[in-house]
Amino acid sequence: MDIWSFGWTLSVIGMAGTMLVLWCLSLLILLLRKIFPYKPEATTPKKG
């Protein structure tokens, strides 16, 4: 494999790997949001 083919192959594999990792992280974030849903704090009347 010549140097240009190797470079393009490595670039494409690197980009695909990055997209795969970002997709896995987004799934992990969605899972954590389902496990720990956001609950806003109860508003208390202010004194004063």
C-alpha cells in the first residue's frame, strides 16, 4: 500500500471511529437521563 492509500485509509477509519464513539456517548447520556430524570427544586416562598 502506498503512502497516500495508507493516509486516506487511516483518515477514514479515524473519522468513522470518532463518529462511533460520539454515538456511543450519546446513547450513554440518553440512558443516564432515563435513569436519573431531571426534577426541578420545589419553589419555596421567600421570606422578607
